[in-house]
Amino acid sequence: MSKTRNNHYVPQWYQEGFFEQGRNTLAYLDLTPPRRVLDDGRVITERAKFDAPTSRSFRQMDLYSTFFGASVNDEIERRLFGDIDARGANAVRSFAGTDVRKWHHHFQTLFEFIDIQKIRTPKGLDWLKAQYPTLTQNELMREMQGIRMMHCTIWTEGVREIVSAEDANVKFIISDHPVTIYNHAAPPEVRICAYPHEPAIALKASQTIFPLSNTFCLILTNLEYARDQSTSPLDKRTFARNYRNSMVRTDAFIRSRKLSDQEVAQINHIIKARARRFIAAGRKEWLYPEKVVSESWSELRETLLPPKDELWHFGGEMYAQFNDGYVHYQDEFGRTEKQRDFLKKTSPARSLRPGDPCGCGSGLRFKACCKQKPSALRPTWNELSIRERNLLLYNGIVKVLGVEQGKDWVSIRRELTDEKISRIYLLYESLWPLETDLLHLLPKADGAARAVYSGLIHPSAITEFALGASLYFGELIIQHPFIHAGTFKKEFSPVENPRAYRGEFLKTVIFFLTVAPLVERGLVNLIPDPCTFDAHLRDQMIRMAEIRTAGFDVRLRQDARVEKLMKQDFQRSLLSLPPVPLRSQLLKSSPGLDDASLKEALQYIEQLKERDPLAVLREDSFEKGEKGGQFDLVKLAPNFELAMYLAQATGSCIVTDSPLRWKEITVSMYQRVRSSDTALSALARSIRSSRFAFPQGTANVGAFASDKSFAKYPALMRDTFHYLLNLGARPPKPNFEAQLTARFAHIHSSAQTIIKKACVPVQEARISCAFPCGGIRDNTVNRLLLMSSSERHLPSVPMAFFIGGQA
């Protein structure tokens, strides 16, 4: 079988829909015709206009081919696009007609076809490549398939209109990038529209134009903008999340408008302005809409706006009852939960003064926080911040458990009821609705010193190195210890079945109360698991992790700290057994015990439990039946993919004290670069050979954070981070590298002396560095960010650090 290598990126059947009656060719215009130098030195521009059949147009050699050595594979052209084009042709023709039954049948296929048509063109593929540091041709084809259907949810939830050119003497044209995005606030010359970029479809005023044929054109408009054109055009629409289930009416299309010659020319003008190189039309004169269009870019929006009196087809709340009695609720933006007004904040009525508290909820003054940041790099000011939600959770825990009344931890554990456990888990769930836009709340890549911690989320481990790491690396992002009840089936939820979570609850609360003072200070940013709010992200992340760890040596997964914590938790579960089973276990292990010795052993166990802050003191924690047993969890989080995801989204490095996580980081790093292709080798050696003291206790960490000598550490890490981030775009700077090494030596000597003189408890360790040229990167992580609608993330993680146990 011959290979299909000359790939049509605009299907021939689609081009045929733009023929004039009785013709089988189109008039084509090359917007940037090639130039040729003649033998006599003259430079001529080759022909720009030509007529051609569809077989010779909108095609490019090996656009979709994959290569395996000398072998060329064309399965993407034949199988993937062959199937989509066959189904897409029927869908496009159905929506050019008026049979509502066909609309319903082909509804999903139509948007699937438009989505792949947006990405399969040379411009679309160039845009995709720009989202990654580097992609080979084979990787590009893999990523193209990985992000399919990315735009469909946003499109289908908008206002859908099909306009007609039936009564016009001018018909719609076609371009080499047929899915055109128009935003009246983003003309072609602005930065966000620089080739190959376009305004994101999730921006409120972004409208999608897709001619179905020379007579009909589909226009998709976000609901908020259709209702109110004064809305901020470059802000994202409400609940702009890709890859989620949504319920819409498949018969809701506005089809009442028949455009004039001038209005059709205006749409053609937009299509031509956003083309890459070629446009085509049934007649040559339609190739020059600019000759009759005099309106400015922003004024063209009037033609694209759907009629106000037909918007009633869209929006509103939706309820659907299923056979089992379950009722599905959805609002007009696709959210399945009612909004929680107490999480909203009103933007300041006036501009903040430098000394005012910052609107982002960081607790800092405006001048020290968001004043110098552009609005795009600020966390949202319209919702309670992550820090503010954690402070509300802290106040709720203190109140429910009676900590504010001065009760000691033994009393709190003895008085701990299932109702209290349920109330606190319910409070956490209420602070974090399942449809939270976490990326909206996270810090951005704004140039601040910041690190994502990936390690044991356990109260016995977090104080060893992680909390003290904030002194060296700046703001530390740590995953929240609380699990979200909304992600569990009702019978397993900590709200509905709190008895099973008594031990886990104690670990979680002690962890949270330990970290809370540093959260209030802004040294730690305690964030929920992003997968809680995005099922697609969770599924993709799990699949990627499974692929990555297939065949991974089991011995590499062993971690002495993890095994120690698991052993301790198991021992606690044995000590928490009811009296009768506990007596039985003691007699089983020591058959010779008399009654007096057995009573003494039980009293000693009770003393052990009182001294152990993580031990459950209630005797009825285990019961028979399905609800028996205790939920016990040791979390090494976030995993590699999620740590990379968060680091790139927030402009952070990665810090870990887990040998397993460090192995995953270095394996990923050396898959892309050789061990010799690393930067800042002198600084790395200097850091590795130094001893670092990690203060124990949050009070000590907070006290040292207030010392100006320690502020120099994050500043050094910030400068190192920026140097590595830009290293690929410019040559090394030996003098600057030497300066960084000298700065570290000076800062480290001074700061470590201060810690020694303070005579506080510390853990000493060494720190290993990863400074790869081009950063630590993984295409799957960049895909996750792209799927999550992240727009300002870093292409890679410039550096990572391993806190390697005892010095």
C-alpha cells in the first residue's frame, strides 16, 4: 500500500462546499507569495493568485507523518483523520440543513471535528509546538492526539448561531486555518495574537467563526458576553474548565439572521486577517474583503453578536432526574453545585494605597505584595484566598475541638466525638467546593522565590526538614493533609462515616495545627490536591504515572522513613483495639501472663497511648460489619507529575526529602540531557558539600525567617532560578555564575553561625542540586497544564533540590 505523505490539512470535501455552482475549482490567494532571485540579480515575487482543484490545495508534505528510522508511517492521516473526516462531513452537512433530528445525532461529532480542525493545520501545530520546550515530529503527533476535544465543552455551553449568506451576493471564504477566533479587544497586531497564537476561546469576548459552507457560517459566543458586551473582554468566562461533562440542548441554534453583502465581507475580513498564508473563495473578487470593509477591528463585533431577543434559548438552571431517582443539577455555566457566597469577596471600590492590606489575601501590605505585579500575575481578588480559607479552617478546628478553652491534647482526644470529626471535614469541604478554580487562586510565575515540597504529608515527618526549608527556598507550597469528603462515595465519606477516620483525623489535625503558624506568616502555602477539583486531571495524571513507573525497580520504591511511619501507624492500630481483643493479642504473644501482669500491661498501654499524640483514646473505634476498621493513609505527595505541574504553574523549584521522588526527578532529567549537560556546577558542589541546619519547631522557623540574614537565601535562589530559566536562550555567563557561588558561601557562613549561636533544636542535612540545561521537563506535564487552561506557566522546572538526610 502506498504511503499518504502529502497531507491535506483542510479536507477536500470541506473545500468543495465553497465551490460556485457549476465549478470544480476555487480561487486561491497566497498572502505571502515566495520571492525568487533571477540570474541578473533582480528579485521577483511569484504568482499570488491562482485557480486550483482541491487536490492541489491546503496540503503539506509529511505534516502528519511519523518516522521510525528510515520508515515512514501514515496511520494518523489514514486512520485518525480518515475516521474524523468521514463523520465530520456528515455533521457539517447536517447543520447546514434544518433537520433537527440530524442535529441531535451529529451534535458531538460537529464539535469534535471543529476541535481537531483547529489543531491539525500548520498554524495549529505551530501553536501546539509553542506550548512545549521542544517536540520532535513524533512527539508532536502524540501531543496533538492527547489534547483532542479540549475546546468542546466551552463551545457547546456558549451561544450557538448559524448565519446565512443566502440573500447576499458575496459568499463566505475559507482559509488555511478555518477555525477563526475573534476578540474585539485583541486585534491581529497585539502580542497575544502574534503568530501562531490566538485569543483563548475561554476569554469572555472571544468568538469562534467556522464557515460550514460558502452559504452558512457557525458563530460561537460565550454567554456572558452575548448578554453584556461591556463585560471585560480579556477576562476568562465563568467556570472555564475543559474536559468535563456538561448538559446542553442539542437543538438550540439561532438561525434567523440572513447577512448582507457588507456583513459577509466583514466576516471574510476577519477570516483573512487570521489566516496563516492561504485563503480561497468561489470567486476571485471575494478574496479582497478589505476593499469594502472600513470598520475598525473592534467595530466588527457588531456583525458577530447574536440577536438579543433569541438568547432565551441558552442559559438558566437545569435539572434532570434519572431512573434511580438521582437528580442532576447544572447551572448555566456547567457547575453542578450552588455557589457559596461566603467565599466571594468584593473588589476594592478604590485603588489601594501602598500601606493597605493587599486584595489577594496574603496578609501583606499592597506595596510588598501585588503592587508591582501586572493583574495577570496576581491571584484573584474576588474570592477568599488559599491562606484566608486555611485561617477559617484553623478557627473552626480550634472552636470545635475546644483548643481555645485551653484543653490539653489528651483531653481533646478523650472528648473527640464522631460528630466533631464530621463537622470539621464538612467545614473543609465547604471551604473547597468541587468546582473551585485552583489555578485562579495559586500564585503565578511572578518572579518570587518559591518551592513546591514533595514528600511525606505526615506530622511526624513534616517538621524534620520541610518546614525549615522555607528559610532557604522562600514560600513553600505543601499539599493539604485533609482529604475532601466530596470525592468519596457517601458510605466511605468522613462526613458520613467519621468513626473510620479517627486515627487519620488526628494525624491530619496535628499536621495542620503544626503548620498553621507558618501559613499565617506566608512562609507556607498549604494547598488542596488539584486533582480534587479536576477529575480529568486526576485520571490523566494516574495514567501517566502508571506508564512512567511500569517496570520500575521495586527496591527503588523502598523508603526507610515511609516504612518506619507505616510500622508506627500499624502499632497504634493494635493499641487502639477494644479491651477484649487487646487482651487476646497480649495473651497470644505472651501466654504466661497472669491476671496481675495482664492488668499492668493494659495500664502501661494506656499510658503509651496518652503519651502518643497520634493515638486514638476512644475504645469503640473498631466495630463489626462493613463499617468496621480504620482508614489509615501515608501520603507521599504530590507525585512527580503533580509536583512538576504545580512548579511550572507557580514558577517554583521542587524540594523533596524523599529518595524515591528524587530518583524520579533525576531519571526524568537525564532522559533529556546528559549528566554533563548541567549548569552551575561550582554552585552545586558548594551547596552539596555544605551542612544545612533545619530548625525544629515552627516558632524557631518563624523567628529565623524574621532575621535579615536568612532573607538572602531566597533572594539567591530567585536569582539562580531566573538564570537557569533563561539559560537556553542565551550563552552562559561565567562571571555571574562565579558571583552566585561566592554569594552562597557568604550567606551560608553567616546564617549557619546565627543558628548555632541560637542553641535551638535542629536537624542537619546536606542538599543535592539538579541544575539541568533546559530545565527538568516532561511533555506529559506540559500537556496537563495545557488541558487545564493554564496560560502563564513555565515550559520547564529550572531546578530541584534533595534534602538528603543526616549530614
